Amino acid sequence: MELTRPSELKALLERHGLQLSRRFGQHFLVDRNHLEKIVAAAALTHDDTVLEIGPGAGVLTRELAARAGAVVSIELDRNLPPVLAEVMAEFSNWRLIEADALKYDWSTLGATKVVANIPYNITSPLLVRMLEQRPPFASITLLVQKEVADRAKAAPDSDAYGSLSVFMQFYAAVHVPALVPRGAFFPPPKVDSAILHLVPHAQPPVDVPSPEAFFAVSRAAFGQRRKVLLGALSHGMDRPRDQILAALEATGVDPQRRAETLHLEEIAALARALASPTAS
């Protein structure tokens, strides 16, 4: 079965009387070259249990099951289990959970890695859950919109840098092994995609009082990114301007800078300064 041939994939869906659902953001990868790049980035071994979210018709699922020790797929679309049962019939190391991946308790699965062509309409909440998972996954390899990958890897002072960049880089080392053109999918989406490979940090990469304190500063700074830091932090954190000014001066951060210039270490330094008893 070669599901990277659009004709074969289409015939499979037609046998089951299925049409693709816009509601679930279904776009199946049908380019073997890019399929193999995803699997290569994940570096699977027989010791891995893989969590896949949104298996669709099983194009990627078959490749995962051929390489990993076990694969657990979570699918919300109730029309797809019969398709997956046919496609995955030869793999005894695969199982399907029919559920909403955003609500399911992943910690019960024993998964070591995540590899998925995720529904693009739930990218943000999935990323948050994946990166906040404890204990962390060994790696997370996803197909995402190119814009998301650009923002995830962006450096300070670049157009793409923002709160998502800070969040992703706080929780993981970010790599983008390859871009995937829209023509590699069936049906083609309206945007190009990218392979996003994340290796979660065992510990935060910067010294913070807590992740909550770090992200309180980040949210306030980027919440009003047109404002300079003194105004954005005062308003966003509901703290007196003199406290914010003192923290900025103590950390050597110019109050007239804007959020998109801040490095993770500077956000962490501000979080430490504002968490100090002398800052209250």
C-alpha cells in the first residue's frame, strides 16, 4: 500500500465513502521525500513509544509503526477508524484512541516522542500542552504552518520574534529541518508548511523564580508591543512605574526598548528582579 500516491489515497477514501473535513483541517502528506524527512528528524528506535495526533488516513502512521516500538494515535474524526483499521492491519504495535487530543490525558500512554501532522487549526493549544507535559517528551516532531515554524525559531530583533518565540525557546531547543510546499499535500492547503523538531529542556535554559514569573513578564511585554518596556510592563503587570523602572535599571535593560528586542536571559533577569522582596 503506497498512500503517498494521491490516486491510491483517493481510492482508499472513496472505498469508505469519505470526503475530507475542513472542520478537522485534514490535509494528508503525499510526498515520500518529505515523509521520510519527518521520520528522519524524529530519529525513532524500537525503544520509542510514539504519540501521533491526527493520524488521518494513516500515511505517516505506517512509517512510524515500521520504525518505532509502539505507536499510539489519537483521532477525533469518527469516520476515520475504519480507514485506519484497513491501512494499519499489518501492524501489531499500533493502537488507536478515539478521543479529543486536547482533552485526553497523554501521561497514561507512556509515550517517549511525539510525531504528527497535526491539525493546523489547533496548533497553539497542542504546542502548549506538549511542551508543558511532565515528564517531558524526548522530542516532538511536527508538521506545522511555515509561519509557526518561523516564529518558533525567530531571534530577537527579527520581524517574526514574539511571545510564541519566547515560549517555545524557553521550553525546548527549536530546529526546522525542512520546509514542505503546499503541493506535497492532498488536498493542498492554502499555506506552505515546515517540519518543526523540538527537544524539550530538562531544566529551563535561564534562571527564573518560576515559569509563571517568567511568563508574566513576557506576556506583559508582548501584550502591548508597540509600547516601550516601561509602559508595557507597568500596565501589563499592574505594578507601579517606579517598581518597573527600578527593575529595568537593576538589570541594565533600557526602559525605552521594546519587547521584540528582549533575549530570554533579559526576561528572566526582569522576572528575578520583580520577584525580589525589595521590588514589592
